[in-house]
Amino acid sequence: MKETKDVACTTAVTISVKCNMCTKEMMTECSPEGNGASIGYNGGYDSEFIGDGVIVVFDICEECLFKIIEELKIPPSRVEYDT
């Protein structure tokens, strides 16, 4: 025999995504995922900048990401998907 009870559950829903660099709102009704990137970095054992076991997560809009890419001494690789 199954015994049941009513349980209230809540779910966290993202309602806003802002660029950590320029504070521009990235999430819209037309683009609920946002035009940008959510970046996470986990500091390794010898990490001097971040620290061992520390995870840094931030969101960056496409415009700010492009500005960072322009500053790179070696351009990143680029993959284009077949449509």
C-alpha cells in the first residue's frame, strides 16, 4: 500500500541575467537564454590567482566577450556549425 501526502515544491527560475562587465540585461523574451556566455573557472591545486578549490562564475554579454577576444594575443579557435 502506498501512503501519500501533499508536498509543496519550489523551483528556482532565472528572471534576470546581467553582464558582469557592463551590467547590460542579456535575457529577453526573444532570447531567454541570453546573448552571451556564462563562464565558470575552477582554481586548481597550484592556482595563485583564484585559489585551490575556488570556483568563479560570471556572465558576460556578447559585446563584452568580443572586446576581450580582441585583446587576446593569440586569437581563439572558431568552430562554425553546419545549418
